[in-house]
Amino acid sequence: MPYYLFKISSRDSIDLVKDLELVEVFEAFRDAKIEAKKLRSEQDDDDFSYKVMFADNQLSAEEQLLEKREKDRKSTRLNSS
């Protein structure tokens, strides 16, 4: 399965709606990680971020990125103690 490198930005500072831009597709995680780190280091502002996703296809990678994940209950309990 390939590794997809995406540029992610939020519309109007709302985290619920994200714009995804496919930057590049890699066969090896190491190459994807190196490119993501390079792009992050060249980044001038915090209006967007870069993420690497491992998926069967681009659509699946995008769905994973857009999926709203619940907070881990263990970390929630640790923080409330």
C-alpha cells in the first residue's frame, strides 16, 4: 500500500471543515516522512499542516484524515486527576 502526503488546511479557522491537497504518493514510509519533515521545516506559517497516511487508495486516505476521532478515555482520566 502506498503512503499519501497531504497538505491540510482549515477553512476560516474552523477545524470541522478541512481542505486536503495531495502533495505526493510514496511507496516507502521513510521517503514520505523525509519529505513531510522537509516541507514542515520550510513552512512560514501555521495555517496548514502536513500528514502522511497509509491507505489502499487516495480516497481511503482522505476519509481517514477527515474522520472525527474521539479522545482517548485513558488520557482524559489521567488529565482530570
